[in-house]
Amino acid sequence: MCGGIDYEHAYEQGEFYRSQFLRFGNLDAIEKAIEYGSRTYYDDRFRRLGNLGDMEKSMEYYTYAMERTPNDHPNLPVLLSNLGIYHNVRFQRLGQLEDLSKSAEYYSLALTLTPDDHLDLPRRYADLGGLCGDRYHRLGNLDDGEKSIEYYSCALALTPEGHPNLPDRYADLGLSYNDRYRRLGEMADLEKSIEYYVHALSITPDGHPRLIDRHGALGLTHADRYRRLGGIDDLEKSIKYKSLALALTPEDHPDLSRGYAALGGSYTDRYRRLGELDDLEKSIEYYSRALEIMPEDHPGLPRRNNRPGEVNRILLSCNQHHS
């Protein structure tokens, strides 16, 4: 007992209420667990409700533990990695660069302290690869793009066949190569991007929630290669993969309008190439649907508003040509 509190009893009570929450999803139980004071319970409630205050309270506990953990303690890399994750999540929510810098600091320290034969080593590399990719997208520093490829490559090389994270490793690397292609225009990067995306899709199980992303990414990269090299096979594959992505996208998905617009773009490209009016009609149909479901304050609205006008001008020109 200390100050009237039986900490062993408090811990046991906290664990009991936490087990009730995990088993039945009862929010009252997790509130009770938090009363007994454990960072684990704040973790659980944050994952359930997404309340930033819960995550920040959990960050306080992790920081307290990290500052009091010896440098040679085997749990230190875990604490550092978790702090890196939290700062990265808060960056995604609030957009503050300080969190991005803190995340990089903790991820780097966690990687440095992780033994070469540790099972978490691939994930440490993947965390840093994602962080560098986020920083590249935010600041545009090419060095971050290069580091993203480097760290993701290490993560992939260390991930065994059959591992559930292997599809993500291939997809992550495909994204980083695509980022570099869009920056430098090197065809080798686009070819690498397609190669890794194809492999990621081939080992992603049916029904997996990331299948939408896998098909969508391949649709976009084949469209990029078509516009660069003009191969009709790439155009057909672009339509195929974008159609599959759209078919898998739920009606309430935030990216649904983007999927319709992307497919509309590929049908416009095929109309320009082959002159089939059916392709133009489909382009108008998909662009119209994209605009119909896009929120009024969506940043892509002005740009996409222009594309149906473009295809309508093509249609008018075609009608005048045939009259």
C-alpha cells in the first residue's frame, strides 16, 4: 500500500476491465480500466474511438518509460518504435513537421538498437521507409525519396516468403519507385514500380482490404506507361485494373469519386487512340459520376470539372466531322 492505494489490486482490476472491453467491446469497461491507470488502456480506447487525447496520454507513459529504460535493455527499441508510430500518427492528423522529425528520430534510434537477427528488423526498416516517403511528399526533398527506396528495399529483403506483410513490402517499394519516376521521369523507375505492384497484387489474398489499392496502383502506372510509350496493351491494362479497383470500392468509400475519374481518364485516352464513340460515352459517364458524388469542398473539384467539358468538346467535334 502507498498513499492509500493498493497498486497490485489496482493493476488486477485494470486488467479485468480491459479484458471485458476486449471481449465485449464495452466502452464503460475501458473507462473503468483507465481509472486504474495504464497506458495500455489509453492505447485500446484510442484504437477504438480515435481520440487524440488518449493517444497523447499514452505517449506520456511511453516517454516516461523510455527515459527510464537503460540503453542496453531489450525493450528500449519497442518503446522507441511505438513513440515513432505515435508521432507519425499525430503528424498525419495535425500536419505538424515537429512530429515528423520526432518520428524520424525515434524510428532511427529503434533501428540502430535492433539486433541483426531480430524478428522486428524488417518492420523497423519499413517504418523508416514510410516516414521518409511521408517527408518526401511533404517537403519534396529527393534525398528522402531515395532513402525511402533504400529502407523499403532492406525491409523486403529481410521479409520471408509467406509472411503476411510481404504484399505490403512489394507495394511500398512500388510506390517509392513511382514517386521517383514522377520526379525524374526515368523509365527504369516506372518499370520497377509496375514490377513490384504486379508482385504485390499476385500475393494479396482475395477479399483483402488493400486489393482496391493494388488494382488502382497498377491502373495508374499502366496509364503512365501508355502516355509515355503509347503501347495499346498498357491502355487496356489501365482500364482493366481501374475497373477492378472501382468494382471493389464500397459506395461510402472516400476515394470512390477518384476511382470514377481515373477510369474516365483512361476511356478518354482510348477514345483518342481508337475513335470509338462508346469509349467517349463511358468517359462522360464516369466523369459525371465522379462529380456527382464529390463533396462540394473537395480540392479536386475545379480540375475535374474541366474534364467532362473536354470530352464534350471532343464529342461535338466528332459530330460536326460526321455531319
